[in-house]
Amino acid sequence: MLAIIKTGGKQYKVAVGDKIKIEKLEGEDGAKLTFEEVLFIGDETDVKIGTPLVAGAIVEGTIVEQGRHKKVWGIKHKPKKRYKVKFGHKQLFTEVEITKIA
């Protein structure tokens, strides 16, 4: 079984047992999550495509880890003004293991 879910402004292709890193969601490690914005559900025999969402479809998962990605560096620069600033950013994420697609 395969599904496409929408969370955090992005779309993810998931199957049962997959671990995905998504934008940070509130919850402790081991907590249950349900994704109700399901855009597609399908397998080898049956396909359901939502317009825009599949009615009654739910994808469930458990939180594996709350963490931060590696640091990404950026630079602000204004030519001829002697202005240059280097900055870093670490994006928060939630790692989720998909347990059920219904």
C-alpha cells in the first residue's frame, strides 16, 4: 500500500514501515500521529486519487525522534557598503515511522 500525504506545506510518498523526516510537529517520542490530508492511496489492484483529498483516508504514524538538521550557512552582502554578515540555521524536524494506511 502506498500513499501521498501533505504536511508542513510539502507532500511525501509513504508506505507502511517508512521513516520520514518532516517539519516539526508537537509531541513526545513514541506519540501517535494521524495525517488526514491524504492526496493518493493505491496498490497493485486499486487506486484512489483525491480531488483534492481522499475522503475518509487516514495515515497513522509514531514519532521516532525530534531533532535538528545539519547547519546551513548563508551570507548577506551589500556591495560597496562594507557590509557582510555570515549566519547559520538549523531546521527543526520530526522523524515519523508510518504504521498504518487506511
